[in-house]
Amino acid sequence: MEEIVSVEGLVKRYGSRVALDHFDLHIGRGEIFGLLGPNGCGKTTAINCVLQLLSYDRGTIRLFGEEMAPDRRDLKRRVGVVPQQVAVLDELTVRENVDAFCALYVRDRRERARLVDEALDFVGLSGHARQRPRQLSGGLARRLNIACGIAHGPELLFLDEPTVAVDPQSRGAILDGICHLRDAGATVVYTSHYMEEVEQICGRVMIMDAGRAIAEGTCDELKRLVDVGEKIVVECAPPAPEVMVGLEGLPCVARAAYDAGELKVDCTPSAHGLVDVLEALAAAGVEVGRVWSEPPTLNDVFLELCGRELRD
Amino acid sequence: MQLFRFAGRVVLRHRGLLAIYVVALAAFGWLMASYVGTGSGPYEAVRPTVAVIDRDGSAVSGALAAWAAEEGELVELPDTTYALQDAAAKDLANYVLVIPEGYGEGLEAAARAGAEPPALECVVSYSDARGSLADERVRAGAQQLYALLAETDLTAEEAVGVARQARGEAETRLEVGVIEAEEAGLPSDYLVYMQFSTYALFGGTAILVACGLRSLGRDQPVTQRLLAAPLTETARGAQLALACLGVGLAVWAAVEALGALWCAGSLAAADARLVLLAQAPLLALACVGAAFGYLLWSLGATGDLAHAAGNIGSMVLTFLGGTWVQQASMGAAVTAVARLTPVWWVVHALGEVYAATGTTGGLVASVAAQTGLTALFAVALAAAGMALGRARRRG
């Protein structure tokens, strides 16, 4: 697969603090690549270095097979960026905003008009073209933010948490749109704190922490990397302490806990322990209500890798 | 030049700022110019309104009443406490003279005995000095009568007759008129307009630049998009600087167009070359305003700060420049400070063009030098803006 983004040994320091520590990143054409990590792990710094918005201390960055530099206007022309904040101008209408940002890439007015129309159609804002951004709802403003980043038809698109504070309907529309962009040939780098989104649309995922990549692969590969298995939840009365001890003694159980009327059992990786757990409860005379089992999620992987303690 | 157009479009959307800092401020200059007018017209002496309450009825009081009436337009007032208080409170007459009962006899007796004359009661208007002038003249008449009675054996009636005769002979009527000065290079109302337009040209431009371009500032969300766009840092900086300059040019053009429209009548007869020459320092001042706005913008000034800095700066500079108080009326210390400000040179240049009767090489050279000095302020402020902006980026 043709490599669209290639980052090798990237080091970025802010004084004595190392924001990126020999960071590597390789993304192929047509991928939606998820970049995950706790706040301050270096995701945005990495993106800004790739976009040449920040200088860096060491490392090489290649886009489309060519070395990226601040004056590589030809490469910048092929890249789009959707910042985390809604980065539009309240002074201009929706259409004027998209046109103004598109004009930084496309000079031909007719061509631009076509691209702006397409972008507005794509994000479903054609009916709001004459409105000012402040008249839009949060979801529509997010879609405008995306339209401003994609109007010039970038081959490589960086989306920095584009669904923050967006209702489920708008989020669904945004995620569908991103998949359409990929289908149209674009390569997407997607950062988010919503793990289910990343799991839904990203082909490959990198989890970052402290300026380094700590895991990379498909979602299934990542799940296999960590000590996380099936989760079983059983509605029941509080089991006796010896029952809890007995459950944790089962080979398929990693840990068990009772909280708010639910017994939560984390299984070991690759183990299916539902039958064993229910048999153990029945043997102890525990009457069970509803029972359900969930496979491990990316969220579990993330917490396992990055830890559950609160970050600054 | 996409970013230049983009920035221009953003600034033009700030219609409220344009209305206040261009149209309204220009209109203020026009109002001031209308108030000052062209300065010519027939001379007319001011006459106070006078009310006389004569409680004496003597020959002396009659003479004083007559003299008071000669000083202005007589107003009838009833002799009641309420009416007198009302007249004083509402300023119904510039001068109210109350001659108490027995005043004539008292004045004669005092004059014969060489004692203090009795007092006259009066109310003088607080609104202007016309009442005081009338009072001075009436008291002068009373003193004249006192002197005649003190120095001669004339009766009061005879003294009044002599005094009347003397006043009639002594009165000299001066014909007063306006001497037309040599025709000035610019109409005075247009000069006043231009002097007041310095506020809009400096402060208006600065505020429009700082507030209008604020959403394109370095610490704003769109920055990442702008920096990621295929523009070199030099091109980006140059286009934004050009946009600031464009705002200055637009404000200058709008303010001067409004001035030409409002002062069209008086400008019709003016020398077009002098009018054009006067535009040079004003244009340079608009550039200073743009550079100051760029400095504020580079520093990431908030809207409130930009408004405050623009307005306070304009007030100080226009005062020091001589818009509110003539440069010639300023003290040496103020003038020394004022010379370090751009508006002083602009107003000075405008004064030279106003006083000129034709376009001479010396005049053009002098105005060009003062325009250049003004432009230097723009260069200095823009350089400071660039340096501070760069320092902030690195910081």
C-alpha cells in the first residue's frame, strides 16, 4: 500500500518537557487511521508537526512520499485540516466561510464554486448557506467546520475530535461522511476520545501516551494485545463473600465485583466463561435475573494501556 | 491575494464599527465645521434684555431707568417678589435694575455730604456677560450724577439735564464691520472638518483593524487553518499587512468623500490642487491608524482593549495635535510634547495649506516633509507590531 504519511523518529521538546519522543507513524492510502491517547499525550502536537505548524527537534516527515517542509506548498495543497474547535468566522455566512477557506487552496472562482457546493451538499448544509455560524446549532457548526476543511478536496485529511459536543444524529452523519471520504479515495487521520467511534470507522488505530506510540494495529489486534476478555453482567441479590471468592477462583475469571444490583465479572482473554459463571452462581443458590455478556471494547484496551488513574 | 480579500471581506462585515467610527465621527466633524461656519457675515452688536423697576420716581431714578433702557431691549416685569425671583431663575432678562424708593434724594444727600451713595439693586444674568456690561454703564451714570451733585450747586433735575447733555455729546458711535482677509487656500469649514476627521482617521482605522481582523488573529481558532494553508509565512504576513493598509485607505477615502459631499458648497470655489495637497497628510495619518491597529492586533488585544486604546489614543493625539485647541494657543511644554505626535504634523500641514493662496514649490515641499514625518510614525508602529507579533509567536 502506498504510504501517504511517514513519520520517523520525531522528537519535539517544549523546554525540558518532551512532547514527542521518537514518534513513528505510517499511514497508507485510503485508510482511516485513529490516533488515540489521553489529554496531553502528544496527538495534537504530532499532527501540528506533520502539518508544519510546529517546528520539531529531530525526525523526518514525509507526505505522499516526499519530504514535508514549511515551504512545501504543493504538499500543503493536498492536505486538509479540521481543527478541534469550530474554526470559522462569525462575520461570514456559511457559504462564504467555506468559499474563503477553499480560496486559500483553489484560485479559480468557477472551480471553487463547484467545490463549495459539493462540500455544503456533503455535510448537508446547503439549506443553511446564507446563515451565519452563530445561527447554527452545535452539530451544524461542527459540520461547517468539516466543510471548511474538505472543500478543496484534500487527499489527506486530519480530523481532530470532530464530534465533540455533537448530538447522536449529527455524529452519525459526520461519521458516515468520513467513511464516504475514505471511499472517495481520501486518507483520514482521526483523533477522538470516543472509542466506539474509532472502533466503528478506523481501520487501524494507534494509542499514544507520553509522546510515544504504545500500541498500534487493528481494533481486534489491539484487543488481543491486552489482558482483557469478555465482560459478564448478572442481575442478582448481593452474593455472599465466599461466593465472590469462588467466582474469582474460576480459571476463566480475571476479577469479579458487585455493585448496584449487578454482579460484574471480567473474564480472562479468549475465555468464554458465561456457562461456568452461571453454574457457580446456581451451585451457590444465587437467584439470577437478567444476564448479558459483552465482548471487550477499545475502551477497555485504552484503559488497560493508559491506566485508569485521572490525568492532569 | 486570497487572504487579503478574505481579510477585507471580514472587516467590511463590521458594519456597526464602520457606521460609528467612519460615518458618525465624520458627521461630528461636519457638525463642528457647520458650527464654525465660513466665518464671514455682517457685524451686529449684542444687546441685552433689560428690566427696570423704578420705586423712586425721582428725576435721578428716571434718568437711570432711561439709560438702562438705552443699553438693550426693555422687558416688562411686574414689581412683585415672585416676578423678580422668576426673572432671576428663568433668566428672563439679562439685567434687572431695581431703584429703591428714596434713591434720588439719598444720592443727592450723600453727594452733598461726601458720604457713600445709596446702593442700587440689580440681578445680572448668569448666562453671559451682556447684563454685566449694562450694569457697568448704569452705575457709571449714577457716579456721574453723584459727581455733579457733589461738585456743583445744581439741583437734581439740573444735574440730570447736564448729565444727559454730556452723555449725548460724549457718545461716539463707531461703525463696526468685518474686514475681509485675503482669500484663504481652503474654506475654513473644510479645514475644521479635516481637523476633526483626524479622530476617525487615526482611531477609527485603528479600531477597525484591531477589531475587524481579530478573528484572524494568531490566538484564534482559524489560525490552524490559515497556517496549514499553502501560503508562505511571508505571503501570509504581507497579505494581512496589506489588508490593514487597505482598511486605512478605505477609511481615508470614505471620510474624505463624506467631507467633500458635506462641504461641497464651500469647496466649489477652492483651488482643487490645494484640496488634493491637503489629502496627503490625512492619508499618511490613516496609515498611522492602520499601523497602530496592526500593533494592537499583533498583541492580540481584545475588542474592549482595542476600543479603549483607539479612542483614548485619538483623544490625546487630536488634543495635542491642535484639533480642539489651536496649536498657537498651546504652551511651550505642550507644544514640545505635541511635536512628538503625528496629528500635530498633520494639523500643522493643513494649516499651511489653509493659509496658502496658491500651490507653490515651497508649500508642496513643506507639506511633503510633514507627510513624510507622519508616515514615519506609521512605519515605526508597524515595525513594532511585527516585532512584538514575532516575539509572541516565539514565546
